[in-house]
Amino acid sequence: MSDFVRVCALAELARNTPALAEIDGRPVAIVRDENDHVHAVDDTCSHANVSLSEGEVDGCTIECWLHGSAFDLNTGEPTSLPATEPIAVYAVKVEEGDVLVDATASVNGVTA
């Protein structure tokens, strides 16, 4: 069962610039990539426990600003060290100009 919540208007998201949202008390990084796809991932790096929304986006990855760990925005899998553990990803849909995120996180297809 999904539980989508509005996090922002699509127009508020700059391309390739992460934004911070809070969903059910959890910090989530929201990213509009260069192809206008919107992604939502756990905002906390699995390596160093710092905010990913303060990092950089390159293509379909988000990079932690502290040690350079990068994560695939679609799967949450780490794409560079030092991170070895994935981060949670959230389903996203855009309806009538609003970005909606499923409050139920998933890591590798397993609901968190």
C-alpha cells in the first residue's frame, strides 16, 4: 500500500540541485535530474551520516560532500567508495505540477 504525500511544486525544484524535504519525520533528498525525472532518496549518507541534499548531482547519481560517496538515484546503490551500503529510495509521481513522494521507503525492492 502506498501513501503519497506532497513535498513541493515541481517548479520549485532546480535541475541537478538537491532539495531537502521531511516525510513522516525523516529527511529525504529530492532531486530533479537533467532529464526532468524526479527522484527521492534518504537524505543521510550510509557511510558518514551526513546530509546528501548538501551534495552534488551528476547525471543519475548524488554525491556526498564529505567523503565523495555516490549513490544511484534510481536504486540507492552506492556507485563509489567509501560507501558500501545502499540508501533508501522512495517512489515519486508528479501530478498537476506537484511532486508527491510515497512515504514508504524501499531499499532494493524491500519496503523499509
